[in-house]
Amino acid sequence: MPAHMTTITQPKLCLTCEKPIKGRTDKKFCDDYCRNNYNNQLKAGTINLVRNINNALGKNRRILEATFAEGEEMAKTTQEKLLQKGFQFKYITHLYSNKKGNTYYFCYDLGYLPLENNWYLVVKRKEE
């Protein structure tokens, strides 16, 4: 191409607001607000999923905690009572199997052991 002819390049546009970007050639956003907004939108789905699971685990723990009488370390309740209060059995933090082979399901420091006829033994984890 002869020296007297110049190519006109289209200005690069911000990925968020589509305004023309000034400055470095590798910039993708016009300012910090647009950059943060773009990245927050990318993470929003994951953040909401984690927040919802954490909320469900917290609610499960509060429901288990409410089954204890004052100063008690164990309690019994039914599946129906837990479900009525909104307990979601699919959300637990960990499992514990004792020497007898019983598996306890925990929400943080509070756990439950399924018993016969839809009854549950609710326990507090002992500090180690």
C-alpha cells in the first residue's frame, strides 16, 4: 500500500457498554466500573449457587439445633417434623461412620443418624 494511503481502523469497543475505548491497544473495557460489572456478571451464576447451598446448610443446622432441649447433647425427632420445618436432606457438610458402622450425616457440628420408622437421632459433635 502506498505511504500516502492510510487505513482507518474502527475503534475498539468496551465489552460492557460498547463505548469506544481509548488507551492501550489490549484494553477491553472503558473503565473499572465496566470491567468489574463484566466480571461480576460472569461469576453471578456460581456465586448464587454457592450462596443458596450455604443458606440451605445454615437452615438445616438451625432446624437440627432446635431439636435439643436446653443443655442436652442428643435428641430424637421424626423425618416428618424435620421436613415440616423445611429441612433438606440433600444438603450436608460431611459424613461420619462410627466403629459400629453407623453413618451420621452432619451439617457442620450437628448430625443425625437415621433410625427405624423414620426417626432420627440428632447429636452434637464432641470437641476434639
